[in-house]
Amino acid sequence: MNAHHDIFFGSLIEGHFDQLLERYSDSKKVIFTDETVFELWMEDLLTHHPLLHDAEIIQVPPGEENKVIEICHQVWHALSEYEIARNDLIINFGGGVITDMGGFIASTYKRGIDFINIPTTLLSQVDASVGGKTGVDLGGYKNQIGVFADPVAVFIDTKYHSTLPEDEIKSGFAEMLKHGLIQDAHHWSNLKVKINELDDGVSTALIRDSVYIKKSIVEKDPQEKGLRKLLNLGHTIGHGVEGTRLIAGEPIPHGFGVAWGILVEAAIAHEQDLLSQKAFSEIQALIQENYPTPSLSENDILSIMALIKNDKKNRGHELNFTLLKSIGEAVFDQVVPTKTVEACLRRIMQ
């Protein structure tokens, strides 16, 4: 895996995208997208990039509920029918579901073909499209099937934010908050100011700061043997909440799950005498103001705990967390008693 792939910020039209496509002038190209992005942005993409005029386009239904192996089977069959070879190219054009699943499809088809990510949501720009994790869900378990595989390049253009609902912007912003919390208190402070001005958009500069925090961690530990586990902050609880709502047929934006996960896991860190009351109160105030926690039922709590106990980050039967020591510093491989996790989950979200 090459964790040093190129990431380009700015207009797709004015950047290096066409230059990269020229390297594949003798190759077939496939654009993998969902129906929503196809309707909103495909004409724009094809109009401005003539080298894609002959590309095959594969559309799938939007939504996390479609990030499953059955959809991958359909796409693999389509690639075979198009006679896509190992020297051809897949362009993943969409949000995190598309970049996660498209990267998995590309990296496993004929043992791996090149792919490019053009993320169209804030969440996928700061998280899913960067870092080399690909995969699909298995029932209520997020990203349970997948491989590490890097794109040739990632192109981040904020113009795609113009068609995003407010909740999608806030969803991506939660991952940016996580980046500040785990490694950069100054970034956290900048985001605290910006979160009240999301109607004005999120600047490329802030996005770049978040991406570089993640990229610097991934480059040191591309396959999550140690340091990269810092990026799991909020995700153990968050994936449990997401999975529970997915099973119930009421999916939530990933970033909202992460925000609630950050809050519960901050409570756990405080309970474990890692995080000060002052830092916890600052995190709690920001999360609850901008990501109001739902009131979960007893069945929801039991379902979340069941998913957490089977989380892929656990070690045996021990619940394993990344926890905060302060704003800007986190530690990984923290074993937490089940009763503490459940108590904090109930206190925050029931």
C-alpha cells in the first residue's frame, strides 16, 4: 500500500485531473457513482473533461444501506461485461459510500486496478476518500469486509458542497472536529469558531488542515498497527449507534454518529480519569449544541452494546477504545470495562 498518494485541492477543472487522465489515454475508464451524484454533477464532469466522453458509467442507489457485497457483485459483473482489464481505470465519483465501495471493488477486481477518488461530500473529502481504507458493511457492522488500498490520487473540490443538505455539511464537520481533538488543539479552536458559520461554506484551508492531520498519521501507520488507531476516536460508539439505526431502517449521517460517539467516549475518558472536567465540559457543550443527542430506548442501548462487543477494534472480549487525554491529545488501546461503557452511554444518550 502506498500511503503517499497525491491529494489535490481546488478546482477540478483547473487542476491536475486532465493531466492524470492523459496517462490512461490507452485505457478504458469507468465512472462509479450513485444516482444522486449522477443527476447533479455528471453532466458537469463530462462537459469539462473530454477524456471521459467514452467512459462507461455505473450508477448504484445512494445510501449506506446499499454499501453491501451484493452491490459489489453486480458491479464486478458489469466490469467483466465491459472487458475492463488490469491497466484500466475506475473513477469513484461521490460520497463516502462510493469511495469506500468503489475502492474495494477496484482493489479486488482482477487482484487490483487503478482508481481515482473524486469525493463530493465534505465527509468523504476529509475522511473516507483519504487513507486507503476500502470496504462494505455486513449487516449492522460498519466496514466489516474490506482491504487497505490507495487511490492513484484524490481530488478535493469544494464546489460540490453547493448541493449538499445542511446535515451533510455538519456530518463532515464532525470528522474535522475529531482531527482537532486527537492531535491539534489549534485546529479544534478554529473549528469551534467556524461551526456557527457553516452557511458560508467550509474553506479549502480548513479542509486541507484536517486532511493533513489524517494523512500524517496514516503515512506513519498505513495498516493501523498502532498510531492510526487515534483516528478511531468516536467510532466505536458511533458505529454502534449507526449500525442500530441501519438495522432499524432509519440510517443516520455518519458524522452524527461520530459526534455522539466522541461525546460518549469523552465521558468514558473523564470517568477513567484521563480527561479533565473542564475539557469534557467544553466538548459536551459544543457537541450537544450542534449535534443534539437523541433519546435512545432500552432496546437501542442493548443493540448498540451488542454491536460494540463485536467491534473489529476489540481485543478478544475486551472493549478497546481510543480516548482523549486533553483537547489535542489522545491515546489508543485503552481497555474499558463493559459496565463503564454502558453507564456512560446511558448517561449521555438515554
